[in-house]
Amino acid sequence: MPSLPTPYLSRRLLLGAALAPALPRLSLAQAPRTLDLAVSAPPSSVDPHYYTLTPNNALAAHIFDNLVHRNAQGRLVPALAESWRLVDDTTWEFKLRQGVTFHNGQPFTAADVTYTIDRVPRVLNSPGSFAVFTKAIRSMEVVNPHLIRMRTAGIYPLLPADMSQVAIIWHGLGENPATGDFNNGKNAIGTGPFRLIAFRSGDRVELERNEGYWGNKPAWQRVNYRIITNDGARVAALKAGDVGFIDAVPTSDIARLRTERGIDISETVSLRSVYLRTDLRPETPYVAGPNGEPMTRNPLVDLRVRQALNIAINRPAIADRIMSGAAIPTGQFMPPGTYGHVPDLAPPAFDPDRAKKLLAEAGYPQGFTVTLLASNDRYVNDAQVAQSIGQMWTRIGVKTRVDTMPFSVVSQRVARYDNSISLGGWANSSGEPSSGLRGLLGTRDMEKGWGTVNRTGYSSPQFDAVLERAMATVDDEAREALMQEATRIAARDVGWIPLHVQKNVWAMRQGLTHTPRADEMTLAQDVRPG
């Protein structure tokens, strides 16, 4: 499997002896036992199976563990499973780590694994189910308390990768553990490096080090995991010393912070792609004629209209002017150099004149009106990106109203299909494209676990068939070629409109070091003094 982009090392600014740092450096001997950090995106729940959302997954990674972990570069490494092997075409065997205990002192065993896998598809009101990662499992056999076998319907080479996405919970939580009881702490019993002290939705999470953790213990006895969604306020908190570490550094501040005394930058190319969803149902709520008159059909169903919208977007301009270089224009999910990236699938070329011709060919010479829904607190410069796209579309005759609001509202509206076009993002924590291809573009099939977050209605039998073959192909190179073919099919259909891949940028006070992660998760255990 090709290696993922190597993260840039945390950048240490070297200052002359005559320059006094604006902020005091921390030494190992003086290092505080509490880390105050601030993140930009609020987790919606402590329940690790409630929503396949990066802020939720990042919080869960402090409290819970998975059978398999991903390192900073996205490669699989042992976690609660010491090792795994393919016993036969349909059976994976996981050897579980011994001597691991949950926060309540109970031992971790295979019973917790079976309990977790059974619970995942039954989480009530989940806006984005983790079932996409468990549906391949047809049965489980507990060989002994520390050896478990999982059987699939056919050849399924990605099960270890899927298991890197499912947090293991204690089997003593009852038949249907409530999401609310994870949030209030009652059910927040994991094997992770930190224990939950308090979860204050939208404000902060308080964590305490798990002194009995089986792995490398984090440097911090306590963590104040603050949520500061406003970019300026987050940077100001860092500069004032109210927090020692922040994520999602605003693009407008990156250059200045690189040269600011007492501040260090940590960065890497991410696995986060930002894209647009178009509603492909016969009728859609936020599209009208050029003068606002009702329309009898949804123009977005026409491939030529989607092609027009796609090539009317000037991706390099967005990457350079709005993202200040902290983005890579793309026409697919995966960034260059990663497994599943399609080398010959370039970002769509900006061509507004051809876009106008395509609209006319589709029967919309005067264009139409549409509302573009976007968050204003989730992705880097999300509202500005949406506003820019709205202006570009308006220039080709598609009069665009841009409606921005908090992500918590956007996600609810998207989940109930209350939009016509919306801005979204996919954080590829699995290091390869199968989960995005299945979840975002696969024909919606809850029994199979496909299309769990397909909010467009895109459905292609050809795409599904190729992806099915990929999911049953053991050979890495052959599987990658099939995933690349599936990606080309969806791109040809404009099943979604890719925009760019984000770069991850963090900032910290000098005296701290950080391991940047390609999956963009901000973890207290990745921050160390000295």
C-alpha cells in the first residue's frame, strides 16, 4: 500500500539570545500537569457510536480505544487487538490484549467486542451510523476471552481497517445504553488514556488521566478540552496564554503566527476533503426559476447542469485567496500520494463559458435560482468558501443565495434532506477511500450498511458493482485499481462536487511539541512538554 503524506514536523522558531520570547517557555521540570487546549468544532456527543463525525471521534479517542488504531500517518497499528490474521477467505481472527481494564476496573475481554459490534447499528437517532464499519460481520465466535473470530459473507480484506473506526465499550452497560448517559458520564466507561470528568456541550470537556492505561500514558494529569468556535477568539486565547494549544488555525493568521515570538506551528496535509452535495431527487425544495417562479422538475437531476456547476467553480482561486494556500484543489476524495488516489483525475478545469453552454443545452438558458446551505463553524473558512462559490455560480446565470448557519443545524437539515445543495466534508480516518465511497456515494442500503450518509440520492449500479468487487479483493494493488475505477465513475456522473483537500494547522505555545495527524484529529495525548 503506498505510504500516506509524511506529516511536517512541528516547526520550532529559532530565536537569537537577545530576543526575549513574548510568552514564557515551558521546561519539563516546570511543565504544568494540566493542558488547556481549544478546538474549533464542538463534539455533539460523548457516545462513540452516535455520529461518524471527526469532533466526536477525536473526543472518543481520549476516553475509548478501538481494536486497531491508526498512527499519525494513517497506518494500522495494534491497539486492543495485539494482532489479527485472515484464517480463511471469510474469517478474521483478532488476538486481544491481556491485562487491559476499563475505567471502572473491569477487565477487557471478547465479550466487550461482541457487545460493541451488536450495539453499533442499534443506536437511536444516529445522524451518521457507524454501521458501515460493522455490516460486513455476519457472525462472531469467542474462542476464549482474548481471542475472537469474525466471519464475513465473502472475502472482505478491509475488516481490520473498519475495526479502527469502532470504539469498544464495556459490555455491562445494559441492553440499550442511552446516548444521554454517555454525555452525563454514566456510560462513559472506556479503556482510553483519559477518564471523562464532565461534558458541557458546546463549551468544554474535562478529562483526567487514566493512571491504569495499558499504553503510553499521556503527559497531562488533567485536560481542559475547550470549544472555541470563533477563529479570532481561539487565536486570542492562545496569545493571551489562556490555552496552550489550538487547532484549525485561521488561514489569515498562519503567516503571522509563523513569525510570532513564543508561538510554534505544527502542520500536515490532511485526509479531509471538502465537497458539495446536490439533491438528485425528482423534486427539491430550494430551487426555483430565474425569477423565483416554481419549477416542475429538479434541474440538478440533469447531468449537464451538475457539470456546469462543477466547472463554474474556480478551485485554484479558492485555495489561494480564501484558504491562503492551506488547501489543495481536488476532483476526488483522496489527496496525492495516498492509497486510492486517482493520478489521472485532475480537479475540474474552471470554464464558465462552457458552463453557460451546458445550462443552455439542458434547457436553462436563463439559469435558475438555488440556495446553497453551508456551515459557518465546521470546516476551514466554510462560509467564505460557500459565498465565493455562490458568486461564481451567479456569474453563469445560476442565481445563488448562500445560507450559512452553525453546523449543528446544517447537519440536522441535511439528515432530513431539507436542502438542495449543501457544503460537506469527509475526514478519511481510515486512510483509504472505501468508507467514503460506500457511505457517501453507495446506493442507500441500510441492511448492507451502504449509503449511510448519502444525502444526495446518487445511485449508480455500475459504481456499486465495481465497489462490490473492490471490497472482495484481497490483493492491495488490484483493490486499489477497482476503487480508482469507482471514483472515476462517480466523478463522471458528478455524483458529488469535490472542492479541495484541507491542510491541518495547529499552533501552540513554545515549550510544547505536537505530532500532527493526517486525519485532523486533535488529541491531548499527541501534545507533550519540552
